[in-house]
Amino acid sequence: MIACDKFFNIFKDSEIEFFTGVPDSLLKDFCAYIEDNSNNHIIAANEGGAIALAAGYYLATGKIPVVYMQNAGQGNAVNPLASLTDNNVYSTPMLLIIGWRGNPEDKDEPQHIRQGMITKKLLDLLEIPYQILSDNIIEAKNCVEAAIKFMKEETLPYAIIVRKNTFEKYEKKFVDTGYKLTREEAIKIVVDELDEKDIIISTTGKTSRELFEYREERNEKHEKDFLNIGAMGHTSQIALGIALSKPNKKIYCLDGDGAVIMHMGALAIIGAQSPENFKHIILNNGCHESVGGQPTAGFKIDFTSIAKACGYKKVFSAKTSKDIKEKMKLLKSCNGPALLEIKINNLSKKELGRPTINPKDMKKSFMEFLVK
């Protein structure tokens, strides 16, 4: 494996100093090292935004930036890569570091399989040259130097694909949020307050995993929940589509701060459509905890004011068990769209499992429950 500090120093020695992107579980150690050791690092709202941010940096400085992402984020990045940085447009160099989830050689979750299969194909389609990063530091240095040479000569993007277990473990500096509740504890309180026929649409990552485990703990079926195990940032729009189509059902969107920020324009669409049965819950821990704990802007913005400005009828906030129980009663009784922001800490259990039911089977039972 490659030590994060040694890999970081390759960029430092090459006078590459600007980093942006969206954290990834395969890159989490290197991303955490960047967060702790770089003075020129911005965690972007989404991968497309990171490409644009890097382009702006290059235009202003003439220096090559680095953009990191999980391969699931390639879709978000395709538009600016094809219409902004491409050779037919502004021919803008930047180094893409892409975590290869769903690598056909590795066992992975269903939501990563297709993306893993097309990771290299998308780069080929965009005519972006790439290498797969070696876990040998000398070979990795050669890889980065070759990429830099190409970018300087051609003024075009270049990609480095990173496989699982490429980087050595790096312990990120712990940041205490100041809030007592974990996400798992907050989810349990929310679920306990819901009625028998209420529907939950849960966001990507540990939120859906913790919801699944709690249903198991309660010896319940999973038919009332749609676990959005992929498509980060789109959970609220899935919930909106259901809420508008099933006005007789109460729809609870269980979201995360990073996911909401990724596609925040969704709040405006929800407010404009104004479904009375739509209840939005944001579990805000101020970080991308599912992929390593790198910070979001979650604690620097006011979700409740933003939602209200977008047309939500009622907004609430909570940070303790008592708060959640009280605000859940208000959330349940009011007409939506309504939002409850719950501020929590950034801790979760290490032995957290994953859903054990096939996604297609879960979809089938969920659709059947919706018509009851």
C-alpha cells in the first residue's frame, strides 16, 4: 500500500497544491490526509461542481488542480468534462483521481456493479487518458509524473483510477460536533414515532443501513422503506415522485446533510410542487461520515431557512431525544412540505451491516405495500 503522506508529497514536489472533490470510501484515507494537511482544499457539493471549481482555479492561476471522486460521481462530472474542459471547448487540464468501486475483480454492492463495469469506458468515451494507480510508491510517482507531463503538453484532463486497498490507513483528526445523539439513535426515535402505514425513503450510505438494521431489530419487514442505496443526493426527488402519486400516504424522506447539499435545487422543486404529505428529515452531522468523515458545509448553513425560502410550509429543528419526539409530533400533524433538521454527532458503530435483501425484491415488496 501507499502511505498517504508520500503520495501527497508527490503533488507537493510538483507544485500541485489545489484539491477539490467529493469524498469516496476507497480514497477516504488520502482524502482525510488532504483535509488535515492542505491549505488549499475544498470539498465540493458534487463532482460536476468540483470540475467547474477546478477549472476556475486553473483559469485564475494557470496551475494544474486535482479533482477526486468515487466513480459513481463520474455521471455528475460528464457534463462539464464534455462541455467545459474538453479539447473542443476550453481545453482545461486537471488531474482526476477516481475511486474504482465495483471493479469487476472485486466483490462489491449491487449499486456499484454497473458503474465499476463502465468506469474506464466513460473515460474512453470522453477521450480522457488514464492509468490505474499502482500500490508501489515508485510506480505511483511515475504515474503522476506521466500524467503531469501530458497535462502540461496537451492542456487536457488526465485520470488516475484507484483500486481498493491502494492507500495505507490514515487516522483523521477527530472533530467533536458537540451533539450527543448518533444518527442511529436519531433514526430509532424517528421510526418509533411513525404510524403503521407511513412510508420512509432513506438516503445513501449508513442511513439506509441503519434503518435496515433497526427494522431487523424490531422483527419487522422492510416493505415500508425504500432504501436509496445509490444515486446520492436524489432521495428527496424519489420521495417527491411517490408523494405526488400517492397523496393518501404520508411520505417521510430520511436525508443527510451531504446528500441535500449535493443537489440542493431539489428543495425548490419540492416547495414549488407543495405536496401536503411530504415530510423531509435531514440528519445533519456536518460530514460525509459514510465515506470517511470529511466535513460538509452542513453546520455552516441554515437548512430550515433555506427550506422555508423554497416554499416549505413548516420547518423545525432538534438535537436531543426530547426535541425529536416533540418535533416529530408537530411534523406529523402539519401539512407539508415540512422539514425537520436533526443535528447529531459523527459517530457510528464499526460493525454496521448492509441490507441482506436483493434490491429488486425490496422494490417489489415496497410497491406492493404502496397499493394497500
